[in-house]
Amino acid sequence: MKKYFFPVFVSLIIGVSMAYFIIKQYETLPALAVSSDAESLFYIQRGVYSDMDNMKNNMKDFTHYIYNVEENQYYAYIGITTSKENALKIQNYYKSLGYDTFLKEKITDNKDFINILKQYDELLAKTDDNESIKVICNQVLAKYEELVE
């Protein structure tokens, strides 16, 4: 019995140590949305800023916008849609106003927001009027602030 004690004890110590190091590695990985309701959305990004004041100064022309803080950077968004065609339409609208934008695809799992966004996307797909595009974008961002943040 004594001759099995040492190998079993060493095996347990090695197993616990390996498990600890493997779990520590997963803590540093970014989280992924794991939900059947999750969908990929297109965010129209206006810019990335190093501090809040800089972002507010550069975004003062926009009635509605949202932002995320990632790695001490402020990412400002001025549009959200489920369709790449609508995302390009929004980008072209802002380009006609003289603003450069970027498309960023993110996963969102807020079912209520996604349902409302799909309704706005139907309206956006049917219009080419710049004023309508502006109103729809502002409504979507207002709903995002209400339902997601």
C-alpha cells in the first residue's frame, strides 16, 4: 500500500497544477456570446478616441451615438443594422456629409433589440432619402441605449 501512495500523490499534484494553468489561460481570452438568439450586427464606427473629452468634442455634430470602452479606447458608433446592404447605405449617407466611417461586425444576443432593429432595417431597405436614413439611425441608437446599455 505504501508503494502506491507516493505515485498517486505526485499524480494528483501534477493534475491539479496543470488544471490551474489551463484555467488561467482561458481567463485572458475574450468572451464569446453563446446563445441561440445571438446575431451578427453591423456597427458603423465613426472613430476611436483615447479619452472621453476628445470623443465628446469629435461627436458633437451627432444627435445620437453610442460608444464602447475597450482597452482604454473609446469606440464611437453612429449606426447599427443587421444587413450589410443597409450598413453600406448608412456609410454612404455619412460619406455624403463628409464623415469617414468603418464597418465593424459584432455579435449581440439582446433579443428585444434585434427584433426592433429588424423592423427598422425593413424601413431602411425601402428608402434612399437622406432625412429618413438620419431619422432611422437616430431611432435605432435611442432604442439601443434604452434596451442594451
